[in-house]
Amino acid sequence: GENVEQHPSTLSVQEGDSAVIKCTYSDSASNYFPWYKQELGKRPQLIIDIRSNVGEKKDQRIAVTLNKTAKHFSLHITETQPEDSAVYFCAASIPWDYKLSFGAGTTVTVRA
Amino acid sequence: GAVVSQHPSWVICKSGTSVKIECRSLDFQATTMFWYRQFPKQSLMLMATSNEGSKATYEQGVEKDKFLINHASLTLSTLTVTSAHPEDSSFYICSAALDALAGELFFGEGSRLTVL
């Protein structure tokens, strides 16, 4: 099955700086790569996703890049704010299969 | 976006009892729902895929007789933790897909189970 690895496990940044989280996947057939933000005790919330036919996608301060050849994708958060502090998960799924394989998560702390 | 609701949001039970958790898609029909378990400071681990009108598909290592899943309608899936033990204490989250092609999953609020 699909194996998703995520780094780093923790990330502390100064408010206003950028944060980058990287993930790799094992199954070259994977074609959907969402990123979720989870606050303590709450459900994961989709913040951005990308499909294999796109190399980059941006939504305000959040961007995701995908390198299919290397089988890795990254989340970029610019101009970080304290409310960006949370656990972020990357995930991957293969066509026609809703099952998401999640990375281990990255705890992001934005220092004011 | 699509709304998925879980109930109860938290439950405390005694060891040996059974607990049922409901997952509902409120504004769409979901032929497939997923049940995840999340231990503190860990990732979401898929337990099983719930298919409307058929048996659930369990991931390797998940006891199907302990975690009973029923998907009786297009908007409701239930997870019953039978004979619960303290090690079953966890955050259980369901999810459902809105669009067969889109792949995006919508998650319920989660249910925190504590077994005493």
C-alpha cells in the first residue's frame, strides 16, 4: 500500500516567517495530495490539495508543490501568524480509491 | 462544502461495555465512509472502509469482531466498539467522500472514547 513520510515532525517559526513541510509518497499511481490542518481535539480541516496533473497550487498564504518524478510534495505557508499553529498532515490517495494514507504529522508553532 | 456529523463527541464507558458511534452525511449521500482512529499526538490510522449495503472492509490488524461497522443507509454509518477495554481509548473520526471523482474527504467532528 501507499506509504507517506512527512518531515519535520515539529517546526517552530517566528511570526511572519515562512514554514515548509515536506512529504514523500511511495506509490507512483497516487494522484491526489491533500493537506489537512488539525487543531487540538478537533477534526482535520482541508486547507489545500493538489492533483497529479498540476505542479503547483496557491491559495493566499498557502501553496503546495508537487514533483511527480521524485514523488514528493510540499506545503508552504508564508507570513505565518499565531493562528497557523496546529498539526498539519499530508496525505495521498490513488485513483478511484478514496482511502487516504496520512503522513505522521507536523506540529507547527508560530512564535509571536 | 459537505457536512459530516458524528455523535457522540465524547463518551466514557466502563471496561467490557459496548459503545456505538454514529457518522452522518448531512447534506449529501455517501456510499462510502471511512473510520479512522487517532491516538494522542499521532496520525490518523484507517481502520475500515464502510460500504452502504455491504460488508465493511477492514485494514490489516483491525479486529472486525471488535469494531463492528454498519452502513445501513446512504447517510449513516455506525461504529460499535464491543467489549471495550482501556487500550481502545482513542479519538475516532469518520469521513465521507462527496464526489466519486474529486477524492476530497470530509471529516466528522470526531468522537473521543475513554474506557475506564
